[in-house]
Amino acid sequence: MAGRLKVVGRRTATVLLALSMLMMVSPFLMTGEVRAQSEDLWIWGMIFDSDGSVLSYDTNLRVWVQHNGTWKGFPSNDTWDVVGAEGGWYSYNLTWEEKEATWSDGDLYRIQIDCTPSGGLAENATSNGTGSAGDPVSPRGSYNNELNWLPNNTSQQWDVVCSSVDLIPTDIRIDNIPYTPPMGVYPFSTVNISARVTNNGMTNISENNTIVLRNASGLIGQDTAVTIGPGNSTGPYYFAWNAPDDGYFCFNITVDYYDNVTETNEDNNSEMICLTVGAADLTPSGIGVTTDYGTEFYADASATGYRSNVIQITAGTTAGIVSNVTNVGSLTSEVCSLDYYNTAREGGPIDGPTFFESGVVSLNPGSDDGPFIASWNTQNLSFGNHYVNITADYYDDVMEINPLNNTFILRFLVGLPDYIPDTMPLAQDVTAGSLVPIEVNVTNIGLLDALNNSTIAFYDDFFMGRFAAQHVLPIGAGQNSTQPYRVDWQAPPVGVLTSVNVTIVVDDTGNITEMDELNNATTIQFWVHPGPVTTLNVRTPQYFNGTHLYIKSTTMLNFTVETTAGPTDTVFFLDDFGPLDYSLEGEFNFAQFSMTAEGPHHINFSSVDNLLNMEPWKSEMVIIDDSPPETLMDIGEPLYVDGPTIWVRSHTDIQLSWTKEDEPELAAGREQTRYRIFEYVQNWTSWADYALGTPLVLGSGDGERYVEWYSVDYLGNTEITTNRTLKVDDTPPVITLLIDGTPYDDIEGTPQVTDTTEFTLTAVDTGCDIKGDITYNWDGGDSETYTGAFKFGQPGEHTIFVTSGDNLDNTNTVSFEVYFVGPNHKPIIAIICIIIMILMGVLVGYKRPLLMARKKIREAEDKLLKEEEEAVGEEEIMEPEMEEDTASEEVI
């Protein structure tokens, strides 16, 4: 039946196999033209399971053909033809009618087997073979599931293998480091987690699948993996995770997260990794080193960058080393070791065996173990730098946050000091019998500082002995002695030119063990001449400050010559001017040669005696200084300058200073400064020497002062006297209070005032003038600025405080007491009285005659009453009629 799958038994399969072999060898069967559109195609072959074994169960089959880019399945319906799989064989005859004349030579087709029972992918299989009948190719030899339609061949064998796809995450890395638990990361760091996707199956996978990274908090990231061949991988795929401060975190890396791909093993798609954030962190601490040069201690290794200073140690001695181990991490560490070992260079590889090792216990965060004490011997070590590493967790037993701080490097300098005399051992000419100064420094060219005192000794080979010796204090490596060692050697009194050697030996008693014991001596050769010795003589004025000789351009100079060989000739140069014959010039100065420029000048001279013994050229330097010092007045505070007028207080800090003191190459220096002051009592003080830093005393009392001063240097150069006028003002302003225009002092007693009383303030300063405003306050309260007349209205006793100051901060505060009697009613009373008087005047105009009559009557009655009182001595009696009259008067 066309399109039906033929089911064959084992015997039939054998026959088919023989037939296929016959077809392979029969040239007749291979001839003839076979066309896809007109010939049937018999497809047959073996079915293998994904593990390579022959399929042992019935299955279904379908053929897919691609023509013009479109795949079409056969049979054309969606049902599968049953294949008899006995012995693992299948066969199918694709008739030319069924192909519907749609194929062309070279079209692709593939065999599709339902391998679900064996765990493979449903409806998928991989064809294998070359298309030749009986091809014995292993089912695992090819994985291309697209076959070519072969023309001229109506029978093709294609063995097929059930597809096996198995996706797993592989090559998991943390920050590009292969993941190996346990593993830690830094707190607050961005951790890059990566993985690849590997197809562990035997079949190509073309479906997109998703790889996902998740933890307990949810999705961290995802990416898409594309086509993966069997045994191949894609990726890596990267995911970033921001680590917190500390803790333990686990992640699942899952491939085909959304289950888009059917796999032979769906249980191995996910891989769990766990990271510790924080971890332990071991570092050496409390490191101490003791050598013959002392002890150095490093409490915190990180403070010096995990390295010591250069530690000096004498060759052949032993250093004591002590260290602790501290866990500066956030988690407890495992047991590990602490090792001391030499390295060839700083931070270099190990050089020699570990000379100390000790176990370190498990340490909680912040705790330490130790001390660990060891000795390091420099015996047989070369001079120079050596390095000892102190390493915690030497064997990397502990997972740490920062393994770079496990090691502290001790830097040693092994060696010895080495003294040499530092002088120029050149031949020198000297005169017989003269005292020759010899100066020499001592330099330590060794690697280490000297620890002990030593000596320097001087020998000569004329007297055959040591003629001088001095103590030498310890000198640091690469340094000179703090001062030169100076001795005077007397040249022997020879009559002929004689060579004498003076040998200088440092550490001649062997107090110091040195790197080189053969370089302690140097020799100076002296040629002792009986010939002339010329001396330059400098007359006054001159001044020598211990370093330089100062003269004026007019200072006279001459030469004297000591010789035993008769007359001499002396020649000299003044700077580059010369040669000059002293026998012609005689005593001289620089001015006569118009050489008056201030500063250094050189005099070079030499003499020749009668025997033609020529003296070596000598040179003397002098400094010409013809200028006097310049003295300045420095005025401190308080100070007020008003145009040309300088105002000061009697206690103002006034001092004198001078220039050129810091230029010894130009000036001889000030010898003295003198000054005097014209005081306000109109007389000068005596001239006095001024001491630097001493304030001038102007005396008390306001008024003008005149200060005069001048300075003299060591050559007698005298400064022109300088005069400065100062005005002294120690008096504060005078404050006046006017009460309603009357000065306070003119009022007797405490002034009584009211709320209408006006207060006026004035301040007068006869010196440096008023500075700022007048201020006042009542009874010590808040101050107010005086701007004009003011009033005050609180009854009772009060005190007004008034303050004013001048430009030298002379300040005056005056108090005035007043008594406030309350509101002033006098103006109102006065107005009322005026009104009453006006009214009384009107009334008087009507009753004046009556009043005059009554006045006469009263006078008479008063006289009569007085007479009666005198006569009878009785008590005065008030007349009722008078009362009536008064009442009548009031009525009127």
C-alpha cells in the first residue's frame, strides 16, 4: 500500500540487509536515471536509542521534505505510520505519486521518529549515514539531521538516532574566578556571576531557552541562550548582584527556566551556589623587632602599608621578632598557620625555608592569637637589604575578604659602619717652623649608624709618633661628623726642602667593628720650605666676625715677609687687577685703585727670596663695607596717624630695628645703636645704648616727644641721626551733662527733674580727637548712642552713665545722679491762677468801696480788741459778727 510503512521481521531484515549489500555492489542497480518526480524512494535503516543501543520497541515514523524553503510531511495527514521496530529496523516506501511531483534533485529531507518511550524527544530524531545502502557508519558519527535527496538511487539507507537534549549550567564563575565553595565576596561590592549553557545531549537544539539567576529575594537577571550543538556550550552569560554588608546568600542558576525545551533530564537544569559576604580576614598585628640598634613596634600593620621601616642590624647578630595574628574580618576564621620566612626582595618569592611556623587557632572577628616569638640570625648573610615576611594563613586555609593583607614585610639592612677620614691628601707647601692647621672631617660610608665613640689620631713621620688625638662621637650612616677635627702641626725646622708625611687615622683604637678596616687612614704630604712666608697685615678699621674679614675701602694694607734667605720680592693682585709690585706700591688700600665697590674682594700674593725659593700663591678675601647701618622705628599699638602727626600712648610699644643684619656677605654688622628722648618737661635724656627688642620709655604725661637715634657698625660707619616727633595722649575725653541748659556741676545737690527736663551731652578731647559716638545708659542698662537732647520719665533716683573715647582708645565713663519728682503740673497751675486773677479783678471793680469800709471797721475792731486783751489778759474772742461779715462777703 502506497505510503504505508512496511513492517518486517528479523529474517526479512536480514534479507533486506543482504539486498542492500547487493545493491551496493551491483553496477546494474546503480545505473539508470532515477528522478525524484517519477520514481519511488525506499527509505530504510536502523533506529538507535540516544545511548547508542538499538531501539527495541515499536515507534512511529514520518518523512519531512524541504522544497523551495518549505518543509512538507509525509504521509500528508497528521497521523504516523507504524514501523515494525523488531531488530531496530525501519522501512518506508515514499511513492512518486505521494511525493506529488514536488521534489527536486538535491532537496533536503529528514526522518522523524517518535522516541518518547525511550525518553528522547517526541517527534524528533537525527538521521545518520551517507545515503549508500549498507553504510556501516556509527550512529554517533554525525548529527546533521538534514539529508540530501540523491538522484539515480531509489533505495537509500539512513540510520537514525533518537535525539537527546540535556541542558545544564556550566563554568560558573564569581568575578571571573571559578566558583569553588566556600567562597566569599566583599561587602557592598558589585559581584559578577557568570555561567555557560551546555548541551549534554546528542542532538542539536535550536529552540531559544532562558537562563535565569534568582535568590531568595527574587529574580536577579535573565538572558537567552540560542542554538547549541550536542556537547557544545554557549555564553558566558553575566549577572550583576550588589552584595550587602554581610551574610550568607544562595543563588539558583537555571537554564531553560520557562521549560521551552523538552530534555532527557529535566532535573539537572539548575545549579545552586552560595556566597559569604564578609568572610574572615587575617593579618599580622602587634609586630615588634629588637636588634642591637633598639626596638621598633608596629601595632597596626596597615598604618605603614604592611611594611616596616628599614631596620638596622649589625652583621652576625640576631634579631628578635614577635607578632600576633588578628581577624579583622566579619566572620570566624578556620585554623591556619603563621610563618616567618626570607624573601629575595621586597614582595618577592620565598628565599630559603620557613624559619618559624606556628598554628593559629580559629579566631572570632576582632580577636587575635599570639604572641609568636622567633629569632632571625644574620650569620652568613651578605651586607645589604634583606627581607623577612610574616604571613598569616600561609597555606591559604582560610577564605578571606582580603588575602593581600596576610603578609607584613620586615625590611632589614644588614651591615656595619665604616669610617674614613674625609680630606684631600694633596701635597702642601709649608715653611719650616710654622704652625700648620690641619682640618679633617670623618665620614661614615658604611651601611649602618655607629653606636660607639671612637678616636681620630694624627701622626707624622719626621718625629715618628702621634702628636694629637681627639674623640669622635657616633656618626650616622652616610653622614659626616658634626664639626671638623682641627689640630695645629708644627713643621720641622729644616734647612733644606724636606718632605714630611702626616697620617690621619680614625678609630685607631678599634672601638668600632667596620665593613672595611683598611680604609681608616689617609696621608697628607707636606713640603717643608726654608723659604719666605708672606703675611698680609690689615690696619684699622677692620672687623673679623670669625668667618669674614671686613674693611673699609680706605683701610690700609701691607705685607711682611719672614725669610732666612735675604731680600724678597712680593707681587700681589687685587681681584683681577695686577700684578702689582709691593716694593713700588708700599702700603696701600683699595680706594687708591678706585676699587670701592662694596662686597667681597680677593688679594692674591706671593714672595720670592734671594735664593729664588718661591712661595706658593696665597689668597685672602676681604669684604669692603663703607655704608653705615640703617635704623628703623617700629611703632606698635595703640597708634593713630593724622597726616604728619603721630599720636601714641605712653605705653605704646615702640622699638628700633635695623637692616643688613642678615647679609654678612655685604655688611660688617651693627655694633651699637644709641638714642635719646626729649620729654615733655623740656629736656633731653642722656644718650643710651639700645638693646634689640626693648620698648622705648616715653615717660608719663601728655605732650610732644622727640626721639633721636643712630647706629654704628663694627667698622665705625656711623648713621646720620634720625629724629621722629611723637605726640603722647593718655587723657580721655571730658564729658559734660546739661540739664535744661544748666551744667550738672552748677546745680547744688541732686538735681530734681521731671519728664519734660531735657538732657544734653557733650564730649571734648584736646588730644587725638574723639573716636566714634557718645553712648549712655540709665542705671547700668542697655547702652544707647547719643544723637541729641533727650528726656526721661521714671520717678525716683536714677544714675546716667556716659561713655566716650578717643582715637587712642582712651576711654572715659562718667555717672550723674538725678531725682525724678514725677509729672510737672506747674504750667497748669499757672494757667488756673491767671484765670482766677482775671475773675477777681472783675469782682473787685463792683465791691471796692464796700471793701474799703469794711477794712476800716475791721481795723477799729482789731484795735479795740487788742486793748481789751491787754487790759484784762483774757483769751482772744472771735466775734461772731466777723464771721457773718465774712459770710456776707463771700455771698457778695
